[in-house]
Amino acid sequence: MAEQHDRLPHEDGTQSLLPLFVWLSPSFPVGSYAYSHTLEWAVESGDVGDEASLIAWLGDLMLLGAGRNDAILLSHAYRSIAADRADDLDEVNELALALSPSAELHLETSQQGRSFLDATLAAWPSPRLRDIEGEVAFPVAVGMAAAAHGVPLSATASAYLLAMVQNLVSAAIRSAPIGQSGGTRVCAAMVPIVRNLAEEAQNLSLDDIGGATFRADLGSFHHENQYTRLFRS
């Protein structure tokens, strides 16, 4: 008689997370590898040069800047699709695009968002996934897709933020004296921050959006004129 195996706890929940492994992987055609969210300038200016300074820079970005804002925007986009509120979704997307402090950072979110939505509509269609015409911000596109396919919001926000961290760590490895082992340690150090931020952001309103990463925002303007550049932001 064939051996019987009990179903592992939360097996069905794990299955629902599988799309995230594809959508937020380096192989998904959004071009995240081309952006550093001003990290390249931070390295050039000497703000980031080792593990400790990278952790500090990423921590501020997550808690005081784009990470926190993106998580809030993603959550509201998710709920707009779940509740079939098209007007709310348009408002969230317009706000997300308007928050970009520079042309490079606007390109970063709008190009990735458009590419993500187009790829998802082509390969992961759903009657609930709406095709926004024109520009769409990256966190909005991810929130839309997750809601349309029933991927839990908490896991989506956590995975999005961690993918953001990993992409920036990869940029740091390519542009700063931080090796792969160091990059792995930085990612591990950021996991608790990502986890707590993802949970907090789900309960915040659009009025809670704001930022205090002034030097990084200015850095995005300086990066446009940087003499040598590997990244588009």
C-alpha cells in the first residue's frame, strides 16, 4: 500500500504565494537591475562604503522614505482592486507617480510599473486585473496583480520590500567595496525591518505618506549629472 503523507501545515497558503517568487525575481522583465535609487551617487559621494553605512542608508530608505511610501501605496492599490474601486485606484496611482522627487526616480517607478503590468497581463491574466493606460507606478502594479490573483497582502508587501532591498544590495555589490558575503549579511540585517514595516503599512492611510530622506532625494538630481554611471537612477 502506498505510503500516506499528511498535508503540511499552511500548504494551501504557501501555494498562493508562488506568483510572488516569479513576479519579484530578477528574471521577471521589469529591468530592476538597471536602477539603484540614488545608491550609486551615495557611493560616489562617500555616504556608503561598507556594510555598516549600507545598512544605515537602506534602513533610512525603508523607514523614512521610498520603502515606507511604496508599502502604503501597494496596500491601497491592493484594496482598490479587491473592492473593485477604480476611482480609488486611479487616485493611488496618480499620487504614487507625483511623489517621485526627480526625473530619474519617476522613470524608475513608471518604467518598472508599466513593464510589470504588461508582463503580468500577458502571462498571468485575470478578469480583475485592470490595464491602466499610460504610466503606472511599480508598487501600484504589484498591489494590483496580487489582489487580482488572491495573493495575501501581508506577504506581497513583505516580498516587495525585500526585493527592493535585494536589488539595492546587488547594486552596492557592483558599485561599492561590499562583497557577496557582505551583501548577504546586509540582506539578513534588513529582514526584521522589512517584516515590521510591511505589517505597519497595511494599517496606514494615504495621509500617512511622507519622507525624510532629503539627502537621497538631492542625490537623485546629482546622479543625473554624474560623470560615470552604471545605473539609470
